Amino acid sequence: MIKDLFKNQYSRWVMQLIFAIGLILIFASRINLKDSLAYVATINIGWALTASFLFVVSKIVHGFRWWMFVRQRELVKAGYLIGVFLISNTANALLPLRAGDLLRVELPSRRFGIPRGSLASGVFILESALDALVFSIFLLAILLTSGLPSEIRSLSVGIVLLGLTVFIGVLILSRTSQATKAEDIQTINWLPKNIQNRLRTVQYSILDGLRPLKNNKNTGLIVLVALLAWAIEALVYWCIAHAFGISLSISETLILMIAANLIVSIPLTPWDIGPYEIAVTAVFVVIGLEKTEAAGLAIGSHLLIQATVLLAGAVAMTMFNIPFRGLVKRNEN
């Protein structure tokens, strides 16, 4: 339950800012920052705008995938959830520790009465499992068709194995119970009654959030939409590279997209400043770029993506008449 996303956030901001400053100093010590920033200014506006447009499209498809998790419930509109998804991305960019993901639990729960536990299971478990599967599929295709640099081949194999294991585990979990209410769960009868009731509620919420995977046809459709969303996002990075006059292969584009999203999934610093630049620069160096160009491309792509996220979220908040301050108030209608 979110009472106030700003409450007790100052210490977290300070910790993240300190960590961000340290990473920025490390990043700046390894490159020629002046030349890298000058390289950012060479960006082709046409390709940059194309990348921004495709990035918004990819997030809309991601939002549609999220709607597929709860579409069986009455009155849940795809347009509303897509708008909340765009807004949550903006909140993730502005607030520490990915607070926007918590909004995706709170706002639909308030509007449609969906249990928060079920929403949380979909947002934090089901989506993560699907992303793990999609990244594993992309990396497996690269491993089978392309010669990866030795620096990332072993890591890629590990990610594939981990991703497939996570998805299969979640898929099995989604089909282990036919319980229609928390009281039907009988796997923890040996525990004290008060603990049983709490754990049954949690366990049922998790299973309820994973319910979209119980049907093979529905699972296939969700996976296809997830593949489409991430394929479009990969195209974003291909366009960004072209905006700086660099042509990437399909395998290089996919590796870049996966690396960038894996690093930003961990809320280490505000706006992911530092970790993103270090990770993306490292990928471009492995691909074969000179450090100054790689760093400039990392900085430029981060600025472009963050600006697009903020603009898309601002448009969504305007369309739904939701001021940003209203997102963090418990009494939002």
C-alpha cells in the first residue's frame, strides 16, 4: 500500500546521489568527457526523432501486454492501463527505487478494485519472467547464428539458462493450483492458524497474478506481444546508433538493448545515471567503437530516452488529467 511515495525518500535520494556521483567520476576518469560530449552534439535529429517515436510505440505495446494480464476483469480498459504504464515510466525516471512500478499496483487497484497482491504479482513476477524469456530467446538466437565476442559469450549463455529457468519456474507455479480463493490453499496446514491465514493470502495473490499463464493459447499470445514490444525497443537502439552514423547488426542491436535494460532494471542511481553510461559504453567498446565515441553514444542515447520518457508521461498525465503531485497522494480518486 502506498501512503506517500515521497515519505522518507530523502535518505534514499542521498544514498543514490552519492553512489551516482561515484560512478560518474569513475566513468569520466576512463574517457575524454569533453570530446564525448562534443560527439553527442553530432546527433542526426531525424534519426533521433524516429527513435523517440519507436520508443513510445514500444512502451504502448508493453502497456498492452500488461492489460492482457487483467483483461478478464470487467471494466478494465486497455487505454487506461497503457496511460498508467507511460506515467509509471515517468515516475520511475523521477523518483528513487522505481516507485513508478508501485503506482502500477496502486492506481488500477483504486480505480477497478483489483487486489493489490494480484497486481503486484503481475508487475513484479510475471513481467520479469516474460522479459527473462524474451531476452533468453534473443540471446539464444544470437548464440546460434552469430559469433559473439568471447568477453560476453559466457555471460550470454548464463543469462539464457537463468532466463529460461525463471520462466519455466513461473509457468509451473502458475499451474500448480486450482484454488479459486485463498481458503482453498492447503499446502501450509502444518503452520499455526494466524500464520496460515496470512501466507494463504500472499500465496493466493501470487497465483492469481500468474493466472494469465494457465492457458496455453493465452500464454502464447502474451509471449508474442512481449517479443514484439522488445523487438521494437531493439529497433530504437538501432535508430539511435544510426543517429550517430553507426550501423549495427541485428545481433549487436539486441545485445545493446538487453544490456541497457538489464542495467536500468536495478535502481542503483537517480535516472540510472552512471550505471547506464558505463554498461552501454562497455557494449559499444566490445562491438568495436573507440571509447570517446562509445561514451558519447551512451550519453546521447540516455538523454534521448529520458527526454522521451518524460514527454510521453507528461502527455499521458495531461490526457488523464492526473497532476504529478496527485500520483503520490493516497486519497486519489
